Amino acid sequence: MAWVLGMDYQSTPPFLHDECQGSVPGGAGCGGLVRILRARAEERAEQTAYVFLDDGESRSRQFSYADLDGRARAIAARLQAMGLAGQRALLLYPPGLEYVEAFFGCLYAGVVAVPAYPPTRHHLSRLRAVVGDALPGLVMSTQALQQRLEISAPDEWQATPLPWIATDAIDLTGAADWREPVLMPSATAFLQYTSGSTGDPRGVVVTHGNLLANQELIRRAFRHTEASTVVGWLPLYHDMGLIGNLLQPLYVGATAVLMPPLAFLEKPVRWLRAISDYRARTSQTSPTSYASGGSPTRTNRGWSSATGPWPSTAPRPCAPPPWSASALPLLPADSAGRAFSRATAWPRPPCS
């Protein structure tokens, strides 16, 4: 069963089946998002795929579809050379585009990605449970984070030392050694773990077919096109941050503008300004961000809705509707009254 925006779809769409026939972007019935990214890299190589705002305001890094394809192939070639196809890789990354490269590197190699949050005092028990359940064969991270985590009590979250790969140290020339794997729709793409807030985290197996079905349903629900820029601050290991803010733009051939969660939490108006500056079509967020983003504080003044009226916002599924009562009246609007409205919020009916 695949869950999208509070709605469950128990049947597989007709364009996804193990014979790898049908019509999805890039002709990717077989090969999933790997075929789609490969097609994007060929057809619109120089188009900006991802932009990262490290401080929530200025561009710290961006890359095109061709850039991402090259990095993913280089990372995948290293994983394939290590004989890791079919195994699980724990992804521990700080906010940034290095995570995007690593996630697609896993898909390109036929390695099962296990997104997780780097160990902190708050997340330590969750990470320990994820590692114990997923049994990854290696850890993927950046050089800086690897050095820090190897020094700071690694035994607290892993029973047996695991091999590491610092993906930002992998030479791009290795991309030539990549061999495209056969990825059937029924093959596992990644493991998505629950937050563990009410018990031990539980893993959900997400197949390549699940991913395409999910992305196609989101595209139809939001009427996304290649012009549908997405702005987001949700963590990329989070299901909505990964599925909606990271993968959906690539699926439709659009651009994603991302920022660290901390940048939003420190100054929520950064999210609104990015929506305005980049003329976003959609942004996925949490219910509380509607109120915090529009609270009448000094740090939230000065936003103008250049996109107005803004097409759609997607709060977390089955949460209390954030656009009722106190939330929307607090959100700033320009002189023409262009900002958020009930008509632009998704899902519109309250979850039962």
C-alpha cells in the first residue's frame, strides 16, 4: 500500500508492472527514477535541478541534471566495485546536496538506501534501532561528518564497526566505470523508517515501482509540470522531504530549492521569501509552520508574495487542517492581498 498526502492507493497503476512496459517520464517502467534522471541529463543537461540555500537565503550550491547524473554514476561505480549491489547503505548526511548525490548513487548502483539522521543525543536511540533493524553493510557520509562521528563514541549507535564511504571525496572520473543495473519495479529502492516517537522505528520497504506510482499520483493531484518549482525545508531523510521536495521535482523535470530545517526554524520568513523569490508552485511543510511563518514578529516582516496567488501548499497527511482559525490570518500578504488562502491548501478536506 502506498500512502500519498493522506490518501491510500491499494492498486498498482497500470503503467507499472514487472514486464517494464508502459508510459512514465523517460519511458522508465523498468529502471525507475534512474532512467528518469538519465533522460533528464540527456534532454535538459544544463537545467538547474537543485538549489541549496545553506543559510536559508543565499545560494551555497546548485547543480544541473547532468551534474547530478555524473555524481550519481561516480558514487554508484564505487559501490558496484565494492560488490554492494543489493545490500543496504546507511545514509548519514548533514543538510545539503551531498545527500541528494548519495541517494541517487544508491539507486544507480542497485543499493538499498537507508536514510537516517546523524547521531545526536536526541536521535541516538532512534539511529541505534534503525541500524539494528536494517543491518546496513556500510555507512555513507561526508568527509567532515565521518571524521566527527568516528571520533565521538561510534559504539553508542552501532554494535559492530561498519565500513564508511565519504561520497564527497569520490572522483567524478569514476563515472565512466558505472554499469546500469536491472531495476525491476518490485526491487527495493530504499527503506523508510518511522520517527520512533511512540516506539521503536519501523521500516517500510519502498520499491522502485512504489516510487514511480507515488510520484505519478502526486503529479496528477498537484497538476505539476516542468515549470513547477518546489521550495522546501523539511529534512530530506523525512518521508515528505524526500518524496515531495526532493523526488517530485526531478520526476516532472522541474527545479527544487532546498534549505536546512534549522534555517527555517531560526527565521521562518526565509521559507516564505524563498517561495516568493523562486516563484514556487508547491511547498510541503508541517502544520505549525503556517503559524510560525506568518507570526507578526520583526523577523517575519518584509515578505512580498511575488507569486500570488500561490498555487498549493501540502501539510503533513492526516494532521489538523492548518489553514483554519488562527493560522491563515497571520500569514502576510502584499497590498493586493496575494498570499495563502484555503483554496491553495492541500489536502482541503480534514482527514477523518
